[in-house]
Amino acid sequence: MLIRREGVEIVAKTLSTKDIAVSANGFMSRDLHEARDRVANFYMIGSMGLASSIGLGLAIKNPSRRVHIFDGDGNVLMNLGSLVTIGSHGPKNLIHFVFDNSAHESTGGQPTNSVSIKINEIAKAA
């Protein structure tokens, strides 16, 4: 099984100089920073669930640049409405990676509800 850190490293290596990366708070931002710190990275440090909203805004404002969102299941579940907004705008330059470990790992490992739902199905429906 691929762990979050490995997944972030794999994707970070593929980022071009024009690409923008937005990472969720906690371990996700730390992993991206360790894998490939760049000026075009936005580390969401203070707000859970908002990386997807910020990534959408950047994708709309910068249509000629790819925007990669590095998110966790806990963060996505805290802002499910962003999936609907992303779906309604449908930016072709937005790539949203959700690493699902069924826990809020950065805040102590509390379980999320991702065991009983499918985040990818919610995103497809939006």
C-alpha cells in the first residue's frame, strides 16, 4: 500500500516550474515541503478543509497553469461543498489528489467517516 509521504514525493517530482501546488494543513504540507519546496507551493497551515477551495481559486485565476491539490480525507470531509463548486466550474487545469487513511492523522489519529463513504464517488457526482 502506498503511504501519503510516498505519494506526495511521486507527484512532487512531476511538477513543472509553471505548476502550482496547494497542500492541506498538517502532515500534508510538511510532506510536500520535504519532498519539493518551491515558490509555487501554497502550504495551507491554518485552516482544515480549505486547500480545495484555494486550489480552485488559483486554477480559475491561472488557466494556463496546472494546479495540484494535495489533500487528506479528513480535510475533504470538512469542506465537502468545495467538491460541488469544483464540479460546477470544471477547471481542466485542476488536479485534486486525496490521500485517504481514514483518520485525522495530523491531529492525533481520530477516525474519519471515509471508511463508510467513497469520496471519489461524491466528487464524480458533483
